[in-house]
Amino acid sequence: MSSILMGLQAIMNPQTLLFILAGVLIGFIIGALPGLTGNMAIALMVPVTFTMEPVAALAFLGAIYTSSIFGGSVSAILLGIPGTVSSMATTLDGYPMALKGKAGQALGIATLSSVFGGLFSSFVLMFFAPMLAEQALRFGPSEYFAVAVLGLSCIANIGGGSMTKGLISGALGLLLAIIGMDPQTGFPRFTFGSVNLLEGIELVPALIGLFGIVAILKTAEKSNEPDRSVPIPDVGSVWIGWKMCLRLIPTWLRGSVIGTIIGIIPGTGTNIATFLSYDMEKKFSKNGPKFGEGEPEGIAAPESANNGVTGGSLVPLLALGVPGNATSALFLGAIMIHGLRVGPVLFSDQPEIVNGLFISLFISNLLMAPIGLFILRYIKSILSIPDKLLSGVVAAFCVTGVYALNSNTFDLLILIVFGFLGYVFYKFKVPTAPLIVAMVLGSMAESNLRQALVASRGSYSFLYTQPITLFIVLASLASFLFPVINNIIKTKAMFKSAAAEATSEMAVEDDD
Amino acid sequence: MKINDLILSTASIIIGAIVIISSLSMKASVAFFPKLSASFLMILGVILLATTLLKKLELSKNEKVNKFDVQKVIRVALVIAILFAYYLAINFLGYTIPTFLLIFTIVYVLDYRNLKANLMTSLGVSIGLYLIFTYIFQVHFPKGLFF
């Protein structure tokens, strides 16, 4: 209870509340615009938080995070184009419902489902993260090394698509993490004689490049394609009625639980949670066979799940200092520019910041409903802003924000290089999330391993003599090997079926 | 995507090899992590190369030939060139003029032909951002020749 009061005290001032309101507005609009993602919104706004109080900064970014995921549902429902990856499953029933002339109802379901999922996950974050952090206070370098390895072991799952490419992305991230001075001896590694690289690659400019510049380059690539804009249906009334609310409560609960659990597991993401929730609801619901034709549960399940992920994904970051996905890496960047350390130390040294963030997430989720419903009136105008014009504005935000971080033009170079790298990754179908997570966790793993080795006089015995370390290492092995084995089984099955097909074809030819 | 995968796997092997060779001159403790990460990258490169070559026969039947769109490449290259020019210009011309030119040229290169809207947006955003970041966030932008 005292922590709730502490959080309320930290948040309840006009300035911070105004930042939360602004965050909800910005996140919703950016999330609603196809092609602009929530991560990009957070990346662009991290430099803006530089001069804010840490509590206000995190509350502002938290508000953007929650509302951008909700905003993604708007274009998914009205245009059939998911504004964010997390809204892909919403398109399946949201768009057909809008085509039936029930766009308002679909948006109303998405709004209330997002609020429910967001509130549920904020509640779990508020109670689960401090408990985990309390346990993590006992951790030394060996345990932290194991935790970093656990985070790294999940990169095989983050990619989506080819696992090998996801791992390649992770390995490149590890190499990028090496750039800079060696954590123990101070020996410069791969700095190419540049003083600017001695401290390593700045995380925030790199992330803004990977999200912001890549979005511009993608628009540049498709700017000569014919305009495939679809007419935006009229929204009408968005209130769904109490009867519908009561009908959707079980779906909201299931979706929120799935989203929150998936969010807590590093390496997973909103897309996994939404499709899992959609699939499960399809099996549970008596209207399951009608899914895909505009069923309310088909919208409620993924929307409660994707906002359920928001609070869950912050648990490993806040409690252990391990970013499990790209969004939490962005939060880490924001926390770092305020000179704060994440993990259990943040809970013991700056409890008002953590509790303030928890309360702000509650407020953001509550504000999402009225603000979302208000903006929906103007959504037609917002969605009709040309993406080419927006790209110029995004470019200005990218360069201004990056320069503002350290007043150093070298950061602009990092922005451009990472923007280009992100675009190359996009063209080669290599996921960027493993690169980001590995960039953060690589240095954490190395510095803690070196410290643990010094403490154990050069022996690796700490890996099996310390129970917590051993447990986490085994969990990492399981986490890494499970998708690998799964992949091998799938590949074997694919080759087997191909071989069987070839044999049967040969048999047919022989018969002929 | 076979050619892309071949390029990616070869690049991974080459990058890994370069890092390992460069680490040879470092102390063992300093070089441990670079060597480990580079070896990991090389192994993955070899796996991707092997799987791509193994799939060769299977894919060659159905694989679409991707058309190389020169216009797309030029437009992407132009955006990167504009960003690079901005990086070079900001120290000489100050913040506002390069930022105005950055927005205007990027929007123009992206084939948006409403010049009035482009001009208004570029002017409004560059001046707006300058005022916000200078007076609210207390950021000191390079002075340059003008302001």
C-alpha cells in the first residue's frame, strides 16, 4: 500500500499528468498511422524526455507504449492494414466487422479490450516485478551473467521467420556490443581510432535509426507504387452496450492472462500473444467457426492480449535489468539517459520512480478510453495525412532528437548507419529485435562474466556450484534448445514429406 | 530469396573472420568475447550457406526472379545521401536551414508534389522544433553561418 501511495505522490502533479495525457495522444495517433510503429514513437520521444524528471519521462513513454498498441487497432479495423504488428490479428475480425457497417462497434470493442488488458497487466507488473526484484537483490555477477545468457538464449525466438537469421542478427548485436573500451582493462576494441566510439555505440541513436530512418526508407521504396488507398468507413457510435461488455469479460480475462504471461517471457512479443489468444478464443468460443467474419470475440481476444503484453514485458527489464524485446530496450535507453540503473537497485534506490511508472500505466490505460473515443471522431482526417509528407517530419524528429541527446554530430552518423543497417536487414528479411537485445545484453554478459571469473580466480565452476546460476543456465539451455530442436524436427518432417512425394512421383512414372 | 541468403551467409562468415583475425593481437581476456561472438556468427553463416545450397534444387522450380527496380534503389540512396549531407551541413549552416532543406528534399524525393504543403510543413516543423528544443529543452544547436 505504501508503494502505491509513493507512486501516486510521484505522479499526481499537473506537469506529469499533462505528459501522460500527451503521451496517450501521441501514441494513439502514431500507432493508428499505418507504417509508423509504437516503437518508432517511443524512439522518437526518448530524446524529448531528456530534460524531464525521470518519473515524468517514464510515465510519458509508458503512456505512448500502451496507447500506440491500442492505436494500431484503428487502421486494422478501418483500413484492414494493421498500424502496428501487434494489431495483425485484430484485422482478421475487425475489418470484416467494419465492412458490415459496424466500424464503431468494432472500435468500441477494441478500445475496451485494450483498456482491460492494459489494466490487468499493469496490476500484475505492480505486484510481480517488486517480488522478482527482491529475489534479484541477492544476485551477484555470476547470477547476472546467467540472467544475461537467459535473455540472449531467447533471441532465437524473437525473430519470427527464419531462426538462423534471427541468430545471425543476435550474433551481429553481440559484435556491436564489443565496440568500445574493454570493461576491465579499458583496452579499445574495434573503435577504428575514433574517440566517439570509446564508450561504445550509443543505444538511443542506434534505436532511432533502426525504427525511424528505416520507416522513411521503406516509404521511399514504395513511393512510386500506385496509391492503394481504401475508403474509410463511417465510424458512428462506438459504445457497445453493457450486454456486450458482460459477454466479452471471459474473453478479456483469457486474453489479458495470455498477453501478460507472454509479455513476461523474454524474447516473445505482442504478435505471439495476439495470435495465441485469437487461436485459443476460436477454440473456446461457441461462435468459433464464425471467426474471420466479424465476431466481437475475434477483436476482443487479440486486443486484450496485446495490451496485456505491455505491463508484462516491463517485468524482466525493471526487476532484472534484462530487456526482453525491442520496446523494453527503448525503455532501458530512456532510463540510462537519466543516469539510472535498472534492475533491483532501481527498486531499492529510487522506489518513487518505479512506483510512479506503475501508477502512470494505470492512469494511461484509463485515459485511453475517453481519449481514444474522442480522437476517433477525427480519425478520417488523421488517416488521410500523406505518409510521404509524414516521412519528412519523422526525419526532422529523428535528427533533432538524436542531436539533442549529447549535442554531438557523431550521433547523427550512428543514426544514419543504423538506419541503413536496419534497411539492409529488412531487405534480407533479418529481424532487428535480436540485434537490439543482443547489443544490450552482450556487454552485460561480458562484464558480469569477467567479474565472476575474477571472483572465482579464473574458474568456470561458478556455473554449476552456485544453485541460482545453475538453475538459470539450465533454463537458458532449455530456452535455446527448445526452438532449435523444434526447428530440426520441422525441417526433418519437411524433407521426409518431400522425399515421400518424390518416391510416389517416381512410382507413378514407373507405373506409366 | 536464395541470392540474398547466399550474400548474408557469406557476409557473416567474412565479418566473423575479420573480427577473429583482428582479435589475434589482443590479450586473451580482452579477445575472448569478440572471438566467441565472431565464431558464433561464422557458424551461423555456414549453417545458412549449407541450408541455402541444400534447398537449391527444391526452390529453383518455384523461385520467382525478383526484378531489380532501379528507381527504388535511387530513391532510397537519395534519402540516405540527404541524411548524410545534413550530417555534414549542420556544423556549417546551423540547425534551421539544413533541417528545413532535409524535410523539403526528402518529401520531394518521395514523390510528393504538393509544393505548397511541403513548403509549409518544412518551414513550420523546422522552426517549431528549433524553438521547442532551444527554449523548452535548452538544447544548444550548432550556430553555423546564419542561426
